[in-house]
Amino acid sequence: KKKKKKKKKRKVAKKRTGPRTLLGRLRADERAQMTIDALLLRERSILQAEAGFLTVELRKLKRRKKLERAATRRATGANTKDAIDSDERAIVKALDDERKAAKAASVYESDPKRREALEAKVEETRATRNAAFKKAVPALKERLDYNQACLDKCRRWRAKLSEKPDEPLDEEEEAKKEDPLMDKLREKGLGTFRERYQKTLEETETPELLDRKLRAIEQYRREMEGQMQRKKVLTQKALRQKSEGKSDDEDDVDPLVAQRVEDELEKLDQHMEELREKIKGVQGEIESRRGDVQQRQEKRYKTYVKEPTKKVYDPETGETTEEPLFNADEGAFDNFIERREATLLKGETLAALELREQSLKRFEADLRKRTARRLRAERKREREEARAAAGSDAEEEEEEDEDELADAVEDALADKLPDIEQRLADIEARKEELAELEEEKAAKLKPKAPTKKAFVDGRIKDVPLYNPNKKAYVDPPQSGYLNFMSRQTEVVERATTAQTLKLRETALVRREKEMKKRTTQRRNEVKERERRQELEDERRRRREEREDKEEERKERLLEIHERNKEKREERAERAKEARARRREAFLRAADDDDDGASLDAIEQEIETLENALDDLKEEREKVEEDRINAEEDEREAREAASPVKHKNKSKPSEWAEFLGRREEAIERRTTRDSLALREKTLTTYELEITRRKEGKEKEIENRQRRQKALEQRRERLEKKREHAEELRDKVLARQEDQMKKRVEKAERRAAAIERRKERDEDYDDDGSLADIKDEIDELDHALEDIREEREKARASRKAKVKEERRVEEEMRRKEKAAQTEQADARRRRREEKKRAERRKRRDRRDDSSDSGSDRRRRRRDSSRSDSD
């Protein structure tokens, strides 16, 4: 019978509830810590931060707008007074409204509807302020909207918490099933993320961090107490004003309202007590952690190796004791913080402490004065309001008592004065420490009486050099030595004082020089601006003159053209008349039956000559006019190109446009910093352009050098190839010779063997004389072959060396020839240039002489035509 298989039950892990990711867990922690107080604190911090950065933004906006208005006035040349625009006015008004609304809301109001209305008014004024800022500075929109979103979120959370408060956080969670593996991991410091995070936080705590936390908590406590105190005072004042403001026929303040206000104030006191208890609890926790932190610090900084010691012999007791090698008083400390404090203490001087004390006292006096002024103004305003409420016929009240005012000032500054007194006490304590240190230093520096080594009680000891008990030394020179030391000290002090005075004098002289320099700089700037304006006017005048000249020249040309046209017409008429006269004369002289063909030909020739003469005259006039125009253009171009009068009028490149724009922008700002910036920028541009130019020149040089190197390499490669071909031919020839020799040798050996065989056949005697002779001949032949081989090898080596020398000589000669060729080419170029210049000068002279001869020829022609 088969066993029935039992179906195994699947174990399903219990579904996890709550946040799964790290971020989710952190958010859950944050939500758990979210209380109404924390949310209020966050809301207040957001509002404070927003007010702070809006103050800065308003300052920047005012500055920017003022500069813009000044620039507009300068551009238009207006001389009106500066006035803020509508945006700024709207912001100022919104801020003023917000301040008033906040002041009205700060007074305690028992009626919830009235309180809601005041809070709504504060929100409305804040929204108006933000809208004004957004309109004036659109870039702030995103940040202000984000702040508003954060505030809305805080308020939503507060509403949720006030509807359904969370369970207290210190409730015991369900006892979880312990995991032994997790326990082991926890022991090693490898628990859950949250445990590791908490452990890291605890381990990285330092005494300074704890002190900072305590200071922050203390500051928060003072602020809260001051705020609550102000709220109480304002509420009582409002209640008192209401009671005083009632007329006689009206009833007194509603006792129910007064009772409710009292209850609210009691609740406020109770709330403050709870807050104080909480703060004390947190401070107690921090103080309890201080011991662990201190212990951890000591453990971290102290070395586990035994500290090095030194043996010190005490001459008074005659005992040898062990002391630490490094004394903490001399500067070797256990940790960095002690070292830093000691350095600060060492660097602190009595003068610095006194200066700080004076500034603190001045600050305290100023604070008292300002507070007294404010209180006096408030009381005066209250009295005026009370008088106004009581009616104009009320009597003037007496001036307030100064003692009462002083008490009020003390009450108002109750949270600030203890801190100032504490600081003053610290400075006094530090002064005393400094005085002790000075005394110790003086004691260390005090000259000791000279001593000598002596053998006393079985030990070598330092004993006084001059024993005052002995009668031999009546006036020991020790006093002289001490007098010398005191004189030296006086000299050093005098020198130090003189040095300080000299330093102060140098600083004053330097400051005076700087002021003079600034004044000169401003004066120079004004002069520079005037000079620039004059140059601009001069340029404008010259441009106008040039344009006028151009117009005059055009008019002159038109007149000349008209005159020439009239002259041409007159000439044509005169020529026509002359032709008619000549024709008549010719007809009279010729026969009547002449057909007139020859006459027409002659007339045509004469007309052609006259036309040619006219054309020549016109050409000459045109050439003269072109020459005059060219000279004028050249002169104008010279004037335009001169660096003093004008810059080049060619279209500037983008780089030049950028430089021009930059120059104009810098000229508009004439402060010292902008001038320095301008100088620096121009230097940078100059360096950049020089560097580019040098880079281009270097690139050209490198290319030329590379090309030359490539040519030389090509030549070397060609020479190598020729040399290799020659060597190959030699090697082939040598191999052929060797082959021939081997063949001859083999033939000789074969012949010798044949002869030996023949002899062997003839004679059976091995040691015959002929065999010996043959062997000797063979040996002689071998020797000769070896000698020939050696001679040939030596000859080939000599030939190779000779060939290498010849190649080197050839290369050297070619290099020399190339250099000579370059020098000749340079010389030829120079000569060509000189020749061309000479030719140009000659042509110019010839042109001038030709123009003179043309004038003479023209005069001759005109006289000839008149005679005709």
C-alpha cells in the first residue's frame, strides 16, 4: 500500500506594512516628529528667511533702478531731481501696510472672529507685498511661490494635527520577536540602517557640537520668553486702553472679557512653563551625553603607547623623578582643540581685549540709549492717545520719572544684558589669565645669576659663580650685568615704540598718497573725457569740411563739363565756317569744271586732324584732372590713416566690434575698479593677439623647417638607394669572381688528382718525390689564393671608406652650395627691389617733365591756331 504523499504547506512571509524604501522611512520619521510647535517654528523660520532675502532684493532693486534713471537722465541731458517709479512706490507701500497689519495682529484679541480677521489681513498684506515684488522683479516669482507652497503645507499639517492629534511617541511598541543574528550584528555595529545612522550621529558628536546645540536651545528659549512677555504686555496694554478709552456714561470693560483674557494669560504662562520644562529636559540629555563624548574624545586622541618620559634631578631634594618628555605648557597638547585654544590665547593681546571690552561697553550704552528713546516715544504716544481720548481740556501730565524709565529699560533689556555682562566677565578673566602668562614669561626671561659646575655631596651641581658670603667679592659684577639687561630692555621698548610710530606715520603717508592719487585720477578722467569730446568735435568738423569740399569739387566738375561742352560747340561752328571759307577759296582757285572729289578728301583729312587735336587736348585735361584727384585722394587717405586724427574707416571685424563695445561699456563706468578692469582686459587682448600672431609665425617657420627636413631626408634616401645599388653590384661581381675561382680550383684539384692517379698507375711507391712536389704545389696555390682574398678584402674596405668620405664630402659641398645659393637669391632680390625703386623714381621724374613739355606744346599749338 502506497503511502499518501502529504502536501507540504507553503510558508508565506508576513506582508510588511509601512514604508519600504529608505526615503519612505525617513519621511515617516519626519512625520512622527511633526508637532504643532515644530510646524509653527518652521513656518516662522520660512517667513523670517523670506523677509530677509526680500530686504536684500529691495536694496538691489533700488540701486539698479537709481542707476538706470541716472543713465537715462545723462542720455537725455535732463537736470531733474531723482524720483522713484511706481514699482518701488508699490513695494514701499506694501511693506508699510504689512508692518501695520503685523503690529495690529501682535496685540492679544479675545474675539476669535476678530483674531481671524487680523490674521487674514496679515496674509492679504503679505500677498500684496509678494505681488509687488513679483511685478518689479519677475525672477523672484519661482522662489516666492515655493515659499508659499511650503507655508501652505505647514498650515495643512497643523490643521490635521489640531483635528486629530497623533499618539504620543514614547508609547511602548509591540515586543518584536528577537533575532539572534541581528543581535550579533548589532553588537558588531551592523544593525539596521536606522541603528547604524543613530550610532554614527552619536559617535561623531564633539563637545563643541554639544555646546553649539546648548547655545541654540538657550537662544530659542530667550526668544520665546521675550515673545511671550511682549504678547502679555501688549494684551494688558490693550485691555487698559479699552478701559481708559470708555466715556463716563458707558459701562466699564466687560468682566467676562477681562476674565477670559486673564484665563488666556494663565494658559500662556502654563504653556511657557511646559516649554521651559521641555527645554530643561533636552539640556539635561545633552549634558548627560557630555561625559560620554569627553571620554570618547580622550580615547580617540590619547595614544596607547606609553608616553615618553625623561629623568629629572631635583637639586633641592636630591631625588631623581620621571616627568613627561613633552610638557603640555610648551605646546604639545592631547588634541587639536586644546592646541587651537592655546594658540588663540597666545595670540590675544591686552590691547585687543581692552578694545573688545570698550566696544562691548559702547554697544551696551548705545543699546540702553536706543531702548530708552523707544520707550520714551511709546509712552509719549500713549499719553497723547489718552489725552486725545479724554478730550482736549485734560491737563498736561507731568514729565515721566527718570528712575522709572531706567527700570523699564532694564526690564526691556533683561534678556540681552546678562549676555553682555557674561562676555565682559569673560574678557576680565581672560585679561587676568593674560597678565599671569605675562608674569610667567617675564619670570622665565629674567636673567639668572651666572653659575658654575661643582662637585657637591658626591654629585655635580650648579652652584653660584660669585659667592656673596665670601669677603673677596665685595661688589659682584652681577649688578652690572643686570643693569646692562635693563638698559637693553629700555632700548628694545624705545625701538618698538619708534617702530610703531613709524608704521603709523607710513600708513598715514600712504593713505594721503592714495587720496592724492584718487583725486589726480578723477581729475585725469575728467580731462580725458573733455579731450575725447574735443577730438570727437574735431573729427565731426573735419568730416563736414571734407563733405563740403567734395560737393564743391563736384560742382566745379559740372561747371568745367558745361564750359567744355560750350567750347566744343563753338569749335565745331568755327571749324564749319573755316571749312566753308576754305571751300569757297578752293573753288575760286580751282577750275569751275572740277567735280569736287579731291576737295572732299582734303576737307575730310583736315576735319580728322582737328578732331584728333581736340581729342588730344581733352585727353591731356583729363589726365591732369585725374592726377589732381589722385593727389587729393592720397592726401585724404593719409589723413584718415594717421593714428592721431582718425582710425581706419574699413569695416571692423567681429573681434574689433567686440573690442569697441567693450571699450564703450568700460568708458561709461569711471570708477577705479572699472578702470583697472579695462586696463587688464586690454592687456589680455593685446597678449592674445600677440600670441596668435607669434603662433602663426611659428607655424610658418615649422612648416618651412619640416619641408626642408623632408627634402633633406628625400635626398639622403636617394643617396642611400644609389649606394645600396652600387654595393649590390659589387657584391654580385665579387660572388662571380669567387665562383670562377672555385671552378678553377676544382679544375686544378681534379687535374692534380688525375696526375696523381696516372703516377700511381706508373709507380706503386706512395712516398715518391713527385707526390710530395704536387702537394707542395697545391699548398703554394692555396697560400696564393688566401693572400689574394686578403688583398681583395683590404682593397674593398679601403674603397668603402673612400666612398663614404666622398659621399660626405659631396653632401657638405651641396649644403654649402645651397647656402650660397640662398644668399645669392637674397642679394638678387635686394638688387631687384633697389632697381625697381630707381625705375619708379625715374618714371615719376619723366612723368613730371612730360607734363611740363605737354604744357609748352599746348601753348605752341594754341598760338599756331590763333595765327591761322
